[in-house]
Amino acid sequence: MKPVQNSPEIVLCKMTLEVHDNYTHGVRFHELPDSSIPELNSFQYNLLQKLQPDKESWDFFLQPKESDFVSPFLLPDLLESIPLLKKATSEKWHILLFGDRDTDGVSSASILGRYFSKTHEKKGGRLTVKTSSLNDEYGLCKSVMDFILELKPDLLITLDLGSSNYSEINILAEAGIQIVVIDHHEIPKSIPNCFLINPKRLDSEYPEKKICTSVLSLKVILSLIFSDSEIYQKIVNSNLSRKDKISRLSDEFFLYLQGDKKIRNAFHHYVSLSAIGTITDMMPLTGENRIIVKEGCTSLSKNSRPEVKKNPGLYSLIQNLSINSEKITSKEIGWVIGPVLNAAGRMGKTEVATGLLLSDDEYTIQNLTQELIKINTERKERTNRNIEKVKNLFLKNPEKITRKVIFCYDPELEPGVSGIVATKLTEEFKRPAIFITPETDNARGSIRSYKDENVLELLEMVSELLLHFGGHQEAGGFSIKNELVQKLEEKIVENSEIWLNKMDLSTGKILESAVSFRSNELKESLYKDIEIFEPFGQGNESPVLSIISGKIINFTPIGDGTHARFQLLGCDPKIKFVIWRKAKELESLISKKDSIDLWGVLEENYFNKRSFIQFIVRHYR
């Protein structure tokens, strides 16, 4: 692996320019072959082949339908947990929903919280909704255990945590608490004494493994509604084997989902939060996740369906953000809505986000909306301060950015945004990254993968130094005593060679644009052609386009001059070109060359209540 050559300038922005020059131009726009699909033009047909090489999946990719929804009864323990959940509501038990502090945990707690508020709390049952705070370790740590044991609910439902808490759950079970764990994280060898609804169980028949807890929570609600039907009772009380019951229930569930108004309304009501959880937890937008996000975006869009107004807190948040509320896509969820909700957990105020999503009181909603937006501003400021400190750290220690795993720790770093900064480090240096911040006695860290590395394997290799760790293949978190951080760095350097010995982390891969254009061929209308392939995100990246020999005009610096807007001579004037962080370098190149090749993506931007199409430059030469 070659060291990063363009250091010491550390970019660390949300969309960095590629530091390598392995970009090449794809098929020329004017040479595109004819489409064999009548509904698609030649440009769209070419993109379809790039985005989805498997022809057998084209129908689903273009038009994912609810009928492609995976049966919830394929999830382990879901069928078995339904009698317990129904007993808890019918006998008015005290139910505690306890979720992780990230957006998936908050969304899951809000989905089930709103459901049980209507079906349980308003009928006389007791309901407590709680999420972990910044001061809690991940999972069922001591402070969380103390809280649960003191509260002593009849039923505990953990959300986005609990799979790895074998000992803790057994302690709670011995205290007389019934437990259902709804989670999607990796599972150790021993399954705790509870109902564990997790698609990653070895005995799981569920075909999708990378789905978040928000989707699992939606599935639980739909299953509970379906369980009130006569056909469900008939199948469950029959003499069929469990396998045959699951098969029959799955078939009848899809018919019920398509024909019953109550279950359909529930699906469209809660799917918006499931979509938010899916995108913010970086789940691949393939298979069932594609259905969830597509339907979620539709439900979130202001003029499409009224269901979002059934969650007035979410509706209020959307109306107070600088986005086009009439047309919400995966971009708005991933870059605006999700981060604002996630900021509460990052800044130790998760209850603000949860309270907003659960409240129906107009006055409370208005106050919590403004407070959450303020928290997000503070989160951005803390992130920027940390990034400046990271730049200085790497300037003083340039060897750190030549290693196979970026390791970043400094006593001056501020807590709460480690996952955000770790992700930015990964994007910048094209390799896994670890970012750690100190606390009073212990430090906390986040690790993010770059390609297909399983970060939990690396944490397992150094687990003797860690107090706690958890997560999934792409992202993990851990805690460690402050005095052991230096030893951890040594162990990471030592073990990363072993961990990645079969991984090629070089940047030698040729990155070819989907289609290449002359300036006069790039039209605003092309964005409409690209839109049909939404939602874009993990597993379905927005297609990269390229411009051959473009002549830059009207070059206008933005802010401090590190960003800029410009146009291309002969290009559709409605398209605005934007470059982040590298404006000065591009301006210098313009002074030396008459024409420039550009690579980037087309996207719709919304500003001052107006939408326009812009080309975000990712690379140039």
C-alpha cells in the first residue's frame, strides 16, 4: 500500500475528492446502444446495466413492490413472542422499551412506542420508553442494568442492543422480568434466556441479514395486527408442524397486507421511521431495504400521503429543515433528517429526539423541534473542532496516515461524534479508521470499515484490552481505560497486518464513469432519467458521470475560497457545477490548461424554496 501523497492537507468533508487518479471515461453518450426495454431510453438502459448487472432482478430493481416484502414469520422467535406481547397488553403489564441512542434505536423505540401507546397505554397499561445516553456504555451496561432492575418492568423489549448481553439478560430473567430482544447486531455463540428476534441468528430462515432494528420493529407491529385475524388463529391453533405453520402464515400474511386497511395503514404510518433507521444505519439499499426506503420516502413527502402527519413530531421537524418537504429522497434522509435525529444521541440528549417523535402535544413538539435543531448545530460545531484537531495531530504525526488502519486519539478530542469523524477518516484515506475520545476514567471509540472488512474481527483480536465492544461488520464501538489507549494503538498496528493480509486496500482499481459527455450533451433533463433508480445509498450508489474536455467559465469561490461554483462553456446553463474543498487547486489547474476532464454526480439541490440541478465534482484532471 502506498502512503497518501497529498498529505499534510487533510480534507475531511462530507464528500471528498478522490486522491488517486485512476478515473477513466465510460461509454460516450452519443455512442450509447439502443435500449431493449421500451420504457427506458438508451441512457437509462445503460445505467440499469451498470447499477444492476443481474438481469433477473431488473423488474424488482425498477419497481419494488410490497408483495416482495419478506415474511416476518421467517424471523427467529417472532412467532413465539407474539403470545407474550399480546398477554402483556391484555393484562396491562408494565412494558419498558429500551433502545440504543443512535437513530436506528431512537426510530425503533418511537415506532413501538407510538404503537403501544395506542394499543396498551391508552387502555390502562403502563409504558416506559427509554434510550441509552452518552454516558452509558453500549448495550446493557451497569448503569442501564441498575435502571432496569430498579424500575422492574413486567416486560422488557430491548431495541438495537442486547444480542451480546448473555449474562445481563440472564440476570434480568432471574429477577422475574420477561424479555424480548429485537436487534440486528452480531450474536455470540450463546443465546441469552429470552426471545431473540435477530436475522443474524444461525437458525434464522430470514433471507435478509443486513436489515436494521427499525425494520424489525415494523415487522413486529404488522405481525401483531395480523395475529388478530381469524386465519392467523386458525393456522396457529392447527396441528401443522412449525415449518408448515410458518409457510401458511407467510402466504396469508401477504394477502392480508394487500387487502386489510388496518395493516396497510400501519405499514405506511411506520415505514417512514424504518426508512430513516435503514439509511442512517448504513444498510445496503438492496432487496427488502429498497422497498422500505422507497415507500418511506413516499410517505415522508408532504403531498403524497397524509400518514406522516400521524407523527406530528416528525412532520414538524421536516417543516423546519431546509429541504423540499414535497420531494424527500434518500439524500434528504441521509444528509439532513437522519443526522439531526442522531445529533441528540451524539450530544447526550437522546430524550429530545425520542420525545419529539413520540409527542402529540403541539406546544411540546414546537419546543423539542427547535431544541433538536439547536443540538444539531452544536454537534456540527463539535465535529468541526475535532476535525481541526485531527488535522493538527496528523501534521505532527504524518506516519499515522500511512498505516493500514487509521488510528486517531488525542486527549483534547471531544466526545459524542466519534462515529461521524471515523466515517470521514475512512472516506478521506480509503481504509478502515478508528477514532477515540477520552472521558473521565475510560475512553470511547468508533471503528468504520472501508470495503468489506469485518471490523468486529479486529476488535475481537484486541478484546483483552477493551471493556466493552459491539456493533456489526461495517461499524463498531468500544470502550477502554484511558491508560490502555497507547497499548491499543500498538496492538492495532500489529494485528492490522494479519487482519488485512488478504485485503487489497490499494487504490489501484480503475473507476470508470457510467457515461461520458461532451459539455453540450449534458442536459438538466438527464437528472429525471436518473431519478427512476432511486433510492441511492449504500449498495446502490448514484451513478458517476464524466465530462470530456470541459472549458470552465464563471468560476466563483464560495466562503473562504476552498469551495467554488462554476459553469461549463456550451453546457446547459441550468446545471450548476460545485466543487468542495479543492477549489484553489482546480483554479490553479484552470490557469494552466484550456480544458478539464471532470467526474461527479448529478443531484437536485433545494435552496431558498427553489430546486435546481447541480453537478458535484468528485475528481478532475
